[in-house]
Amino acid sequence: MAKKEKYVDFIFGELTKGNVKREQVLSKFVKKWQTSSRTFDRYFKIANIDFNKLQSRATEKKEEVYLKEVNPVSNSVSEITICLCKVSNLSLFVFKPFKTLFCSNL
């Protein structure tokens, strides 16, 4: 592996571990390879682009799963709500004459 690949892989690994702050990764990088911050910045930019691509793909997959699994459930819930509203309106229509006939003396 070339130095460039090692540097980028190391930085990418730190980003995937959750160390997304430049200062945190820089301190580990310089401690391991004794390079300048300018060298780090060059490779941090490349690794950060790769990391952002990975995050965007993960977000797309989450959206796909949401649309496949959660969205149909919410559609069926809204259909049930519509049916309940119709039944409620129907019951008001049916029982309103009943109320006027038998409960008017109360």
C-alpha cells in the first residue's frame, strides 16, 4: 500500500469511528506518522469526501427502507382513519332522527 492510501485509510477509519473533528484526527495522525498538519489536511480532504459519500449512501438506504416498510403502514393508518370518520358521520346521520324522536321529552 502506498503512503497516500495508508494515510487516507487511517483518516477514514477515524471518521467512521466517530472522530469527526479535525483536531482529534490530526493529533492521532501526527502522533502516528510525524507529518505536518498541511500533509494531514491534504489527506483529510480526500478521506472526508469518501466519508461523506458513504454517509449519503447510508441515508439513501434508510430512505428506501422507510418508503418500503413505514410508508405503507402510515397509508393504511390514514385509510383506517378515513373509514372511522365515515362510520362516525354515518352514525350521526342514523342516530340523529332517533334522538329527536325519543329524547325530545328529556
